Amino acid sequence: MAIMVFLHLVRIIPKVREPALGIFQGSFLKHSGEKGDYYSVAWDWREREVDEEIEQLEQIVDFLAANPKLVDL
């Protein structure tokens, strides 16, 4: 279910905001059921707010401008 919520956010956010200007946040929610406690993952997205977060965007731009070779290991 958590993956579906994340995918929903990924589809919806570009329609109202620029996703790259924000931060996806994951958190764990504790639930109690008949078989005991279990956790699910909740996803949210928010715009970058503090100077440190906005600086991250500048660092990403500088990094990508260097045309780095990105390798998926």
C-alpha cells in the first residue's frame, strides 16, 4: 500500500508543483492488530523551506552542470 501512495504522489505533484523543488518524506506509522503491532510507511511531499534545503538545490545544479558520469551499481 505504501508504494501505491508514493506512486500516487509522484503522479499528482507535477500537476500542481515542481517536484524537484521539494522533498519527499517517508515516515513509519505504528498500527496494532489482532496479531500484534506492525508498521506501514506514510509518504508526504513538501516544498523546501529553510536556507539549507534551498542550498541543496544549488549544489544539485552545480553537480549536474559538471556532467558527471552516474553509474548504477
